[in-house]
Amino acid sequence: MSKSQDTDTKSVLVVGGAGYVGSHACKAFAEQDWRVTVYDNLSTGHRDAVRWGELITGDLADESALRRVVASNRPNVVAHFAALTSVGDSVRDPGAYYRNNVTGTLNLLQAIRTEGPCPLIFSSTAAVYGDPEQTPIVEDHPKRPINPYGHSKLMVEQILADNDAAYGLRYVALRYFNAAGADPDGEIGERHDPETHLIPLVLRAARDPNFSFSIFGNDFATPDGTCVRDFVHVSDLARAHVAAADYLLMGGASTAMNLGSGCGASVLEIIAGIEQALGRSMPKHFGPRRAGDPPALVAGADKAKELLGWNTMYSLPTIIASAAAWERKARGG
């Protein structure tokens, strides 16, 4: 009998819980009375973001450490966020993405098999679809990634399916569209170094005349020529992980599902929304397309609604407002 069963408290091991989405998920789990343990190497995460549970510092490459943390915590569910996530970097250095995202997950699954076992929630991505044939994208859309990041995530999804078939290790793969925004209470938010996400880059450019960034392409087949993306609040993503954990504990079958709002916004529309929110304009600098970027990614998320009872709660203006509030707090403004 596990510790969590002894105390009637559900336990989750959050791998990568010091990062952006992972830390928000830790808060969501804790608010639902889960016992949270974080395993993170802090290479991109932040120690001070681990506020809802114990931090165990360790790496996915360390197989013995993974076995120890699973054996000592005996979680009901593992939530796996640890990954390299930059599309551009994956094109420049694909080996790092396959080592970390694929081999690291294999190590984690081996630890779960030998010391668990328990089901797993996997942080996947809309990048598994590649350049979509139609939008909104539904889960049975062909999977044709166009960058190593997307390939690495799709490989892991196949590994999970194979592990379920061979060993009965159930999973839910949650395919995020564009995570954005910050905790509505202002306790945690987005802090990447270097920052690559659109909204925090635009917020910085709007307040700092010495900072500028390039919009990657204005010749896409979209209404204004810039990429269209489905932005979903990070706290909405966090709630979906708690719902997926409950689904698995109730015996739900392994599956993959999209997490998105179902509404697309272009880069220029995001910039206009931030300009309106801040009451100021900013210059636009256009550069060439970024390698591996599809023109539009918009989610069809009916499956998550059906199986998890999940819907987005936060609108795009609220996403922008929460990100702006976090940015002001982070810089002491």
C-alpha cells in the first residue's frame, strides 16, 4: 500500500515542476489537496517557483535518481513536463532534443515500471501535427511534425502507447497549443532565459525603447501574413492536468487530447491587444520566417471537454492582462 493510500491523500510526482507550466500545475494540484513532489534539474526552471511541495533536484539522465524518487514517493500519478521546448533551437541542435526529450522519458518510464507502477500525464504539443491540413485541428489529424521538437514529442507519444500495450502503463498525452499568461494571483509566471515566447517579448518591447525583436515572417497564408496561434492560459492548462490525473485514477483509458481555446490570434493581433492594454504603440520589425513554423495552429478541444470536463476559463484579454501584471511585478514596477 502506498503512502498516499495510507493517508487517503493523492500524491503526484511533477517532473519539471520548477518550470513555467509545471509550477502552475503544482499549484493546481495542491489546491485540490494533492501531495506534490517536484523533480527538476533547475536548468530552465526556478527554485523559487517550487512553492507547493518538496523539491528534489535531479536530472532525467540520472536513472538511479529517478528510481529513488519514484520508490520513495510512490506517487499515484506522474506528471511529466521536463523537456526542451524551443522550435528554433531544436532545428539548430536536434541531438539535444532527442537526448533530453526522448531518452530522458525512456529513463523516467523505466523508473515508473520498476518502482511504481503508476499512470503518467505527458506534456505534449500541437507541434506533433506539423503544417495542418485544416483548422481547427482534431486529435486524429495526420501527425507530420516539421521540426525536431515536434518529432521528439511524437516519438514519446508512440513510446507511451507501446508501453501501455506491453506493460499496461496508462497515460494521457496533453497536446498544448500556445501556453500564455500568468497565475491570476501573481504568485508565479513566465520566466524563460532567453525568452522566446511572443507575449512577454512584446511586453518588454512596449516598455523598453532599447529592446526590439523581429516578427518571424509576414508572408504566411493568413489574413495579415503573420502566424496564427491558439493562446491558452497557463492556469487553464494546469487545471487540465488535475482533471487528467483524476481521469486516470478512475481507470480512464490511455489517450491523447488537445488543449486550446479553439480561437486563433495572429502575431499582429496579439501586439495590437497589448498596445491597447498598455495604451502605447511599438514599432514592428519583420524578419524572415523561423525554420519549422507552420502558418496556423488552432485547437479542436472537444475531446478534453468530453473526457475531462475541461474548458478554458480565461479569454485572450485576460491572458494579456495577467502576463502584463506578472511582468510589472517581476521587474519591480
